[in-house]
Amino acid sequence: MVDVADAARHFRKVRFIRLFIIFAGIVSTVAAQDEPVRGFITLEPFELRVEALCEPKAYRDEWGLTDFYIQPSNKDRVLSQALDLLKSKTAVKSPDMEFNFDSTHTRFVILTKDLGYVPDDRDEIPLDEALIGVSMSAVCEGVNNLDIAWLWRAPGQERVPVQLSVGEDLLARYLTEEQPYMQWGRAADVDYAPKMLPLPPVNMVRRENQPILLKVGLGILALAGVIVLIFKTKTPPLIFFLIPLGAVALFGAFRFARSVPELPDKNGANDLVYSLLRNTYHAFDYRDESGIYDTLEKSISGALLEDVYLEVRKGLELEIRGGPRVRIKGIDLRKCELLARNDDAGTFDVQSDWVAVGDVNHWGHSHLRTNRYKANLRIGTFENTWKISKMQILDEERTQQVTTTDGSVQ
């Protein structure tokens, strides 16, 4: 099992590497906070994001921003103009595949100490304080090379800082009109397919009787006996129906043997629950819904798929709706208490307490997200494999730590 501390150490390691790179001489985009346009490109295993921060005051004349405030009446127009510039003035290509940037989100943002950039929901935003965060993303896989052209510079801006993040690698350059290009590549393919944890096999055991029929048969015969004792020689004719019925039930209880899944012991249940939870989060390594659902279905029964998809996705989203999702690095199963066993149905119930830790880069900030859940789970077998068939969330808590790309905590 991966402890939360392991994921936190991974996060600190990434921060240290980035700090080292910056001190080694690579230009840091964070050091260029006064630039009106700043670019960020993030390549993840299954997603490529092209993002930018833009100060509308640099476009005061071009966009006709004559007032000291951006009013609700022109917010949509300003946001649309920023998105158009990102689309038309940047190009990220690869010989490995073509990118379809069909997912975009653009809004006014404000930098906070605890959460990084969050939505700026003020009705009127002072032009000197206004900042636009714009992003477009494409689903991708197996990308080993990137050719980047960044032609978006604000009026009067001589250079634009562009940061490229690929896993623990960080490249940052000032791009100019004379040199608007940067490249990235790696020598070999990397397999990013989710590494699903193996589940124990479903061992079937033979039941020599049907417990329900056995209980019914014994109950009917007991009732018949009580009637005989009470009425004796005046026993009603009903008794001649109950006795054969009870005998038939007992015959059926022992005649029709069946096989049922053998439930794991306490330690086995703990390992099984951990694997199912980790595989559930692995599904969200993908960024397309078909990949998520296909992987999620291996751990969650069909009736529960939609609820789990929505619940987990909500926990992985940042504060900006439509933004990137956190990729889980580790799971710490802190509690797995057996509540009930149903040997006849082949299911067992547990109360689990776990912590999921992940991170994501967004607009030059690294977000470490910790999600803690307490839930009742039911585990059963479906198509000869173990799956979660019921989930009742009892408590949840989300915390977030944000660092800039220079390694400083905000």
C-alpha cells in the first residue's frame, strides 16, 4: 500500500527538482509576473493542456476598454477575445499524433495564498487588477515530442515567458518575435496505461443445503407439530397440507446444492478493499469518458458506476470548474472494519476510511490535493470478479497545498 507520506514526499521531490532547474539557469516564468501574457503547457499521460494568463489592461485600446472597470456587460466579450488569441497565436504539434483541442475554459481569476488561481467573481473588476485565465486541452496518449510556437504577445510586450511541464521535467523559456519556438522530446516510449492492482481470485465453495428452504421446511414442520399438540384428535385438515409442504421444503434444501463465493478473512478483505479503491482512482488517469468508464467498470458494479464517477470526479476537480483534474499518486487505507458477512449471497460490508493524494500543474502552480473519505462499502462478485456494489459516503474532507514553480509554498 502507498502511504500518504510517500505521495507527499513525491510532491516535495518534484518541487526540489524544479527549484534546482531554475537555479541552474533556466528562466522561471514565475519571475516574470509583470509580463502581461504568460504561457503554460502541460503534458500529462493522457492530456495536453495549453494555458495562459492575460492582463486585459494591456489590450485597453485594442479591446475598447475605456472604463476603469470591466463591467458584467463586456465580460463575455473580453473572455472570448482572450480565448481567440490563445487559439490563433499558439501552435503545439507533435509527429506522434494530431491534437484536437476541443475542451476550453476561460474566466477571470485571482491569485490566492491557499488555492492558487481561483475564479474572480466580482461583478465589477478593476481593469488594473483584472486577470484572465484561459486554457484548452486535448486528449492524447504516447506523445514523445512537442514542437511549440508561441506568437501571442500583448501590445508592447517584447518577450513572453512560456513554461513546459512534463511529469517532473520543467522547461521555461522567454520567446520573442525573432525566436517564438521551443521543442521537447524524449528518447523512448513511456507506458502510462494505469497499472491495475491484481485482485484475488474468486474461489467457489459448495453449499450442501439451501439455508432459506431449510429454515422454511423446519418452520412449517414445527408449526404442524404445535397444531397437533394443541388440537390432538381434533387436528384440522390443514395439517395434512403442512406436513407434505414442510417435507418438500426440506427435500429441496438438501437436494439442490450450489456453489457460492468464498469470502476473504479480515486481512484478505483489507487487501481487497485497498486494491478496489486504488483501481477506482486509476480509472481517472484517463481523460476521456470512455476510458474512465471502461476501467471503472472493472472495480464498480454497473448500478453504482454513475454515482462513483460523479463523486470521484468532484473530488479531483480544482476550484475552477472545467479546469484540470488531479491525478492520484497514492492511497492510504487507514481503516477497514468488517460490518457484516453474507456467506449465502457472497457479499460482505465494511466501513472504510481512506486518504487519496494527488497533484496537478495549473497556470504555473502545483496543487497537492488530499481527499479523505469515510464510507460504508459492500463488496461482492460480478462476472467472476470482485467489485464494489454499494457505497455510502459518511464523511469527506478535501485539503489543498499549492506551490509555485519556484518551489515556494503559497
